[in-house]
Amino acid sequence: MRGAASALALAGFLAVLALVCVAAMVYGEWFDRRLLSSGALGVLLVLYAAIVVLFRKAGITAEE
Amino acid sequence: MYRRLLTGLQSATLRLDVGIQRVLPQDFNPLYYTGGLANLFLTVLVVSGILIFLYYEPSLEGAYASVEFLTRDVPYGVVFRGIHRYAADAYMVAILLHLFRNWFTDRYREARDSQWLSGMVLLVFSGLAGFTGYLLVWDERSQMLTSLTVQALRSVPLVGHWLAEVFVGGPGVSDTTLPRFLFLHVGPAMALYVLLWWHYVRLRHPKIWPPAVWVLFGLGLLFILASVLPATSGRPAQPGASPEGFPVDWFYLWPYVLARWMAPGWALALVVALLAYGMVIPYTLRETPEERGLRALGQAVVVDENCTGCELCYYDCPYNAIYMVPSPAPGKSRAAANRKLLAVVVDSRCVECGICIGACPFEALELPRMLDRDVQQRIQRGAQAPAAAAT
Amino acid sequence: MATKTETAQGTPVRVVGFLCDWAVRSEGLLNPDDTLVGMPHVTVIRVPCSGFVKPGWLELALRSGAAGTFVCGCPMGDCLNREGNWIMEDRIDQLRKRLARQKVDPDRIAFFAYGLHDQQAFLDAVQAFVDRLRALGGGKA
Ligand code: HEM
Ligand code: SF4
Ligand code: SF4
């Protein structure tokens, strides 16, 4: 049960993240800020990597 | 001397791991996945390359303009171009790390030489695809690289002029030049996949992807680099112009920097010599079996009488060194009497690790210099030893 | 280095371990009779790869009177032979399950993963293992 809930939460989070990315890209193209929005995307991805490490260090995710 | 150096480098390489694992969980250590990282960046290169290819026009008049169009007018074209460029650099970093790590941790000789050789050929083709990429833009840098390369090739004895003509597609730069460069860029890149088959053929499930953290981090880094340092062209190439210098991509264009101090032909000779040395590394300074000690216990041997054809060894051998063949005759032991298959060890692939011995439940495999029988004796002695007084 | 290697009843706790040649540096680690320095009850058999060890050998060690047995491979991910330590870890898991069904305490078998520079960590882990065995009582024999 808890597994399903947290998986759903994660899926929701990822979906929102994907939407944010799409929005950022449309924004960048529209206002001629391509480099800004793609840079932000990059930062997001790197942060996401950092989150994966932090989760592991905090013991939230385990070694598979 | 050289050997001591290698031992020192091995110790340092493993000490680096200790340091990394103080910061990161063990299975996140990027140095355990250098091959996977190279493959990740190669995949990015192929995907972004296909997108760029859709817009590229291989002609003297059109090439520069088509790249400019991609950079300015295509949605996120500049980002794709940047990602393609920085993925190429990241790819080279990854393969060099991979090369040195495999070298320093002794994973390159004896039965592993085939992976090393295919790796060196991968390196040659990667370098080729990398530098020809800079020719395609047809800006001043492309022009300089072309003329330096032609000079270098011309100075090759006997076949030099012919090589130079093959390179630019005629006696001089002409309309055939850029289509040829395009092929010299895409051709070697595609050949990499054939070579990777050779690289992997002796590895059982090679780890071709790094863990998710590194995929995320790697992609993020590429996006950031592509935005902070957007990839641009120099001034367009002018027939007859002789530009002073060009921005250098140190991972692919360093031989051209050498050309500042030596004739281009010598720079080429130096690159060829380095790569040739790389190819013989596994065969220099071979160790004697005594020096290799426990790592030279002889290649695994199947005991025909006992093998039941259960395939367990076949599934565990990390180097695909065991083949299951139709059994020519039944085995002797009771379990082996009705076998359909027989295990066969391919000597040239076996690294003498003994993993198959641990897999075999039927005492049908042995490492010649560490027999089951002897190990059993040592176990019994250890388990029953009278309390030894000595310390 | 004096260590306690006896159970409360005074029976010595004997251990037979397998040590991968590529893992912990073995110089200065072993006495001439292949016992561990400071732990004369712990016999170490050096092997080319942790994956070389047959689960049957671990069983044999227990049946022959050892209180416990262990295998030490390289840090996970750094096996010289790519997968030996993962494979061995799996085999030990399965052996533990099988032994549990035969009423042998699975804790008598341990798997370690230490690299060239981890001598001390390895020795500490073996000592901790011996301490646990001491609590479990001496060998079955
Ligand atoms: C295109 C670039 C390359 C890619 C994508 C690549 C990828 C890989 C992968 C995925 C593995 C398997 C690792 C494992 O699962 O244990 C591997 C193994 C290996 N690679 Fe590469 N590689 C590349 C280039 C090179 C180069 C340039 C060299 C060195 C000259 C090299 C030498 C080796 C060796 C010796 C092994 C065997 C390691 C072992 O036996 O444990 N590779 N490579
Ligand atoms: S010893 Fe066995 S497992 Fe190891 S490479 Fe040779 S055949 Fe494969
Ligand atoms: S594991 Fe042993 S019995 Fe099974 S196929 Fe291999 S050699 Fe034969």
C-alpha cells in the first residue's frame, strides 16, 4: 500500500517536472530565451541527480 | 621501473575509489561505469547528430549557411548543436578514463587483449569522427584543419599524395570535398557500433549504462554547457584566405596544436606512433606465471566424466568462455550418464578466474593448479587445527 | 594483539575463510600457516576470485568443525573478473536459505567485500564475525 502511494507520488512529481520542462521550452522559444530555458533544464537535471544521491544517503531509497 | 610505476598507479587508482566512496555510495562510483558513461555520451551523440544531419547541407556554398540556420532559426538548434559538441568532449573524457582505469587495474592483458585491442580501434575511430566533425562547419577553422591535414597526409612516404586526394576528394578542395567529409564523419561513427560488437563479444552482460544518477547528471551537464558556452562557428571559410589561428577543442584537435612547433607530417607520425604503442601495450612486459601467482592457475578444464551439461557454468562465466556443445558421448558419473550437452572452455577467452568452478555442482570443472581435492584438504585442516599457540 | 577466540564454554572458535587475491592486500596479513595475524583460529585460503569458491566448500568447512566460514571479495562493482563477487553473494544467499532449512544457523556464513587498501576494515569485520560466532557457540562438530 505504502509502496503504491509513494510510487504514485513519484510518478506525479515526474509528470509535473515534465510539464515544467515543456513550459520552460515553450517559454524559451517564444521569448527568444532558448539558452536560459535550456540552461535551467540542465540545472534541474543536475539537481535531480543530487536528489538521488541525497535520498540514498538519507536512507530513503535503498540499494537495489 | 615501468612495472613499479604500474603498481603505484594501480594502488593510486584504487585509493581514489576509497576517496570517492567516502562521498558517494559505492554503487554510484562513476569509475566503475566508465564504459557505460562512454556509451551514454555516444548515444547522445547519435541522437543529436541525427537531428543536426536533417539540416546539414554538404556543399561548399551551403554548408556554413545551413549550420548557421540550424543555430539561429531552428527551435533549440543552438542547444542541440552545443549538446553534440560537448557530448563529444564528455565522450572522449569517458573513454580516456576507461582506458586508463582498465590499464592501471590490470584488465588488459592475456585473455583480455581482445577487449583492449577493440578498445584501441574504437579510440582511433572516435578520434577520426571527432575531428572530421569540425571540418563540416566549413568556417575558417575547418579550412585550416583541412589544409594542415592535407599537408600532413602529403608528407606520408609513397602513398601521401594519394591519401590527400582521398581525403578531400580530388587534387584540391572541390564540390566533392564536403560530401566526403560528411562521410568521414558519419562513417566512422557508424563503424563504432560494429566495433562495439567486437568489444562486447567476450563479455557476458556488459554494463553498458551507468546508474540513473550519472545519466541525469551527464545530461544536465550537457544542457548547462550548451547554454553557458553556446557552440558557434568562426568566420566563414574564404577561398585563398589564411587565418591566423582557431579555437582549439583540446580533446580532438590537440595534434593540430603540435603543428605549430613541428611539420604537420611529424604531428601525424606522433599520433600514429602513440596509437601503435597503445596496441602493443598488452604484449609488452608480460608477467611470468609466478609473478601472476594466484591469477595464473591455468585455464579451466572440464572433467568430461562428470559434466552433466547443466549449463550453470555457461551462465556464470563473465567472459563468455564456456560453450555448450552437443555431447559426443555420455559421461561416466551417474548424473552425467544422460547428458545432452557438454561444456567446453574456449582457452583464448578464459581469464583463469575460476568462477565456473564455483558454479559447477558436479565437480566437473577444475583450475589445473588449484584442485578441488587440495582445497578440501586445506579446509579440513583449517577447521580442525589444534588451537595454534603461535601468533 | 591478543584476541578472545573462545566460546564461553572454552571451545575454540575456528573459522575458515576465503580471500580473493585481488581484494585486500594479503602482505602482512597472514601467518606462515595461513592463519590471520592475531587470530590463530582463523585460517584463510587465498583464491583467484571470490567467485571461485564452491558453496560446497563452505558447507564442508562447517561440517568439518569450523564455527563459521566467510568469503571476502572485492568492493562490489570492482571485481577484477567483472561479476565474481556479485555471483558469490548470490550463491551465499542461497546457501544460507538451504542451511536454514537444515537447522544450521545462516549467520555462520559471512560475505565481505573489501579492496586493496581496506586491510584494517577487513580485520575488524572478521573480528566482529568471530565475536558473533562466539555468542552462537563453537562449531557443530
Ligand atoms: C567507444 C568507446 C567505448 C565504449 C562504449 C566501451 C564500453 C565498454 C563496456 C560497456 C565494457 C564492459 C564493462 C563491464 O561490464 O565490466 C568495456 C570493457 C572493456 N573496455 Fe571498453 N569501451 C570503449 C572504449 C575502450 C577503449 C578505448 C579501451 C582501451 C583501449 C577499452 C578497453 C576495455 C577493456 C580492456 C575492457 C574489459 C574490462 C574487463 O575485462 O573487465 N574500451 N568497455
Ligand atoms: S575460469 Fe571459468 S569462469 Fe573464469 S573465464 Fe575461465 S571459463 Fe570463464
Ligand atoms: S556446471 Fe559443471 S556439470 Fe554443469 S555444464 Fe558446467 S561443467 Fe558441466
